Amino acid sequence: MVREAPRSILPDGVHTGACPFDCPDTCNWQVTVKEGRAVLLGGVRENPYTRGALCVKVSKYLEYTQHPDRVLYPLARVGKKGEGRFERISWDDALSRISEAFQEAIAEHGPESIWPHQLTGQFGHIQGVYSAGHRLFNRMGASRNAITNCSVSGELASAYTVGPGRSLEPALIRHAKTILLWGANTISTNQHLRPFLEDARRAGAKIIAIDPLYTRTAEFADQHIPLVPGTDAALALGIIREIVVRGVHDRTFIETWTSGWELFQKQLDAYDMESVADLTGVPTTVIQSLVTDIVDRKPTAIRMSQGMQRHAGGGMAVRTIMCIPAVTGDWALLGGGAAYDIGGYFGPNYEKLCGAHLRRDDSARTLTVTHLGVNLRDLKDPPVKCLYIWGGNPLASAPETELIRSGLLRPDLFTVVSDHFITETAKYADLFLPATMQTEQEDLHNGYGHLNLIWNNKICEAPGECLPNTEIFRRLAGAMGYSEPELFASDEQLARDALDSTHPSCEGITLESLKSSPFVRQNYPESPHTLLGFTTPSGKFEFDAPSMAAEGLPTTACYTPPLEVADPELRGKFPFAVISPAAHYFLNSVFGNFAPNVSRQGEPIVAISSGEADRCSLAGGDLVRVYNDRGSFVARLTIDERLAAGIAACPKGQWRGLDGTFRNVNATVSSRASDMGGGAVYNDNRVAIEKYEPNQSAWEEQA
């Protein structure tokens, strides 16, 4: 059944807000209230970036808030961990149980035995990854949480190379004449950039997609260049070498605006056309033509996304690709440069927002979310005794999910999950806390693909006893016996604390100005990287970044190969390098239980070429088991002739495989770290594929 829509707390009319999910577009949306009910969701046409459009993922969000499986009351586990059997309890009882477990863990093992495991299910500065819970867990002295499963390697690489907040603003791509969509499936994951790309194309730009997979974006582009996964930096170095060989590099820009050129240039001889073609699988003629486009059709803009940095050398790949427009001088031209993640342009007062002063011992350890399974198994001093998960479903989205499952089964682990649904992860919780959705809470949002700030209005009262994350943490602070006023600050006060910043991005912006407009642009001119310069220690583009030495990293931009993809011995055992791109109708694992989106996305698939299928004695339509030493999942085999030999593709985000179990491609992914920031390596993964013969009656019963 569909739940009745809750009554609106705002008058009839149109009220604005923002999509809360992990997407660079952070859509400006509007909710129409009629006769006291929210009846229509649409986009804000006046927003110059999102232009009134919503993606297919969230267009039915109002219906999603009324999902019949949504949990409306606190629950306590009554069955075994993993069974998903719960009974309703009161909020007072739930908070008392959490407080008791936390206090016991602190007394026996210290506060670092508590892990506030926050993920990216909500991206706001109040309810989401930037704020909710930070004050409480800082006061508690709990372990710090590092969200490393998304974009951290590329973010650090960009900061080392051009400085924090100096990646190209993506909307400026409309001024470019050559556009490289490098590892970026824009049509599925960043759709609001498409009109800017079309503007550029009408003005004569050529759009080239560089990606191991033939995606919707590759179909949209004028040219698709497939390459071996993880060899992006090698291709970039080959491009740069050819530019230098032709003598068309911008010597003036290099001498004036960069540092470390001589060190960087020394390695280029190793990346001649033939060597790069062997490494990347890109023919020499294609590389030559690509170089001609870059140097003859200026400026060149490069748009990178998260998928291409999810391997052993992912950070270095982003860093090296950014060197191309430095060699050509395109960083100095309107529309030229490289765009990765521009969330760092926004400079709120994070110390005040997160209550950094509340942490009495600054030496608390940091635990990375991609090592959840390993940490639950191996940490001893102290062990993780209490796990509080919100904003995520790690058994659907994290690496090595079977190791995580084993950890969640520990009888001595007390687990709390705050979410909207009983996810596979929530089945292992001791307590489940029902959280509000975006139309039921206030929040402050920036984008990491544009420079607008948006205040999200609370439109409706929450159903049942659902509470905002912030209110849950306020109540938990009281249950813990804490008295610091900052722990009980209202959501509006948290927003004011965030905006109480001396950073230039916030100048002139107040909560009142945000509330009075659907969006406010941060205090930047157009083309900020050109007008404001680079923000590295040298103030220049750094081909060589001495600050990287402190992290044990090569200081000069270079090629760091993928680990598993490039391992010939592993290739013999697991012949397929599997890529797990974003699903078109899911957002990470969000909407993986929402029938309209599940129906349009279809059943779990793994795609290979017909030649590879023949070699494995498989056929399109077969049920197959995809596996390695870490785990396995079951999917439907599809044939895609555009895939190179040895490459498999399996979209992420599914909640269950075709054997009825809740296992997807992440069961096979290693939890080891990439080269920078402990990032995830989802696309540096080798598997084997074999035919699967299910116990049909058992599968039908589970499904």
C-alpha cells in the first residue's frame, strides 16, 4: 500500500529546496502544496545550472517518501542478527539503550571504541555528511570517521596540483572547443551539465568520451575512446609527450604559472606513442588525432568524475590528467582547464559547525569507511564495540561485503542504524532509528558541480515518529548526560554557525538571504581559477608538489598503474577486469528498493563481449556467478560487442542478486586503499564468470 501523504506545514503554493543526494548537481527543486498537501515535485527554472530539470532517479521522490516499507517508529531487534525481526519501542527506550551501551563501552574500552559510521546518503551541511552528529561524537571523544568510498583520491590530487577549490567550474565548459569527458558518465550521473555541453557543441566544440565502457555519455559524444581500466595517466603522459614533441606546448604559461616542469618533463620519453598504445589499448592513430584536437581546437576542457580514480593509482591519474591544460596553457583561457570536484570552493566555518572545540583529546584515531569489515575484524586497541551507522547501507555499497557481514554478526558488537528502510545492513542492527526525508527537514546545501548555495525548506511534518538526524543527536546528547549548549543548537543555529565564516565564498551570505531566494551563488566571479590564481603552496600549478613527500607519495605527477587490472598472474585466475559504473536509475544504492526505479533499471546484469562469452561457454541470458577470492554474486549475462576483451561491466546499486541473496558486485571488491587518502578501488578488480544453476524453488521463495 502507499502511505497517505503527510499534511504540509507550509501554506498552499510553491516552496523551494534541494535534492539531498550524493550528486554534483545538487538540484534546486520546488514542491507545490495544494490544500495542505505536497502534491508535485519539480525543478527551479530560474537556477542557471539545474534549469528546472530533475533526473529520473529523484523525479518520483514524493512517492518515495510514502513507500509502504518505510519505517516510522524506533525498533529493537528480537531475532538473530541478520534475520531482520524487530519490535516497536519508544524513543526514550531506544535512547536509553544506546546511552547505556555507549557508556559501558567508554568505561571498559574508552570512547574510541565507538565508531560513528556516517556515509553519503545525505549531503547537507546540517542533516548530512558535513554536520549531523559531529558535535556529539566530538564531545564523546569517539573515533573519527573518514568517508573514503567516493572521491577522496581525486580531491587530494586536485588540491596537490592546483590547490583547494581551484578545479574548473564545470559550467564554464560551454566556452571550450575541445571537451574531454574523461571517466565521466555525464548523462547518467551529472545530467545538468548536458545543456552546457550542447551549448558548446552548437558553438563548434567537439566532445570526446574517454572511458573503458560505451556509456550513455559515449553515445552522446562525437567520439568514444575506450582504454584499459586504470591506464588514464599513461594516456595523459602520452598526450603531453606528443604535444612537446610537436613543439606546441605553451612555454610562457609553463614558465610563469607552473613549478616543477623540469622534473615532470624528464619522464616523458618513456611514453612514446607505441608504448602508450600497448599500455592503454588506444591505437597510436587515435592518440595522434586526439592531440591534434587538443592543440588546434582551443581551449580544451576536461571533465573527470569519480569512477576513473577508483583504482590503485587513481589519485595520480587525476593529477596527471590535470597537467594537460597546464602544458597547453588552457588553464589561462575561459573554459579551459580540468574539472573534478568543486565542493572545496565553499568555505563554511567547519570548526564551529562541527564543534571541534568539544573534542578534549585531539589524538583520537581515524577509521575509514572502506575498511569497515577489516576494522570490525582486526582492531584490538580498542576494538570497535559500538557502531552507529547513518546515511548509508554498507552491505550494498562498501567493498568486501562478506567481511562486513561477518563483523556485523559479532555478538559483542552493539549496532545502531538510522535510516528510512530495513536495508540489508539494518537487519544486523540491535536498534533501528527512523529518520526524516528531505521534505520533512531543514538543510543547507552546496554542490560539488556548481557554485550555488540552497536552503532546503521543511515542507511537511514527518510521518509517525521519524526524526531529523540533528534531533536524534540532540536527544542522545541529553540521554548521555551532556550539558554543553552547543549540543542542543537548533538546525537554524547550525546553519548560522556554518555561515559565520571569513572565507570569501561566504561573504555577504546569511541564512536570511538564503531563505529569501531559491539559490544564492557563492561569492565568486565567473572563471575563478583564472582570476584568483592557484592556491597551492607555491601559488602556481605544481607539476612537482613537494608537500606530497610528507605523505610518502611521488611528488611529480606520473603514472601509477592499477594493481589487479595490471597483474598478469591474477589475470590467469580471474580473467575479467570488472567495472561497476553508476546505474542510471539508482543513486549509489538509494532507490534500490523503489519499484518504479527498480523496474526501469532492470535485473542485475554483467556484460561481456560475445567473443568472451564463447570462450567461457556462456550465452546471453544465462544466469552467471561472478566471483573471486573475496566473494560472489549472481546476475544475468548480457552481450555488449563494444566491450574490449577481458572487460566486464556490472552497474552498481542493486540490493540483491538473482539468487535471492543480498549480494552485488561489491562482494568481489577489495577494501585495500588507493594511492591517496585511502580511497576505494571499486574499478581495480578482477573476477571470473561461470554459469550458475540455481535451486529454482529456493530462489523463487526468497525473491
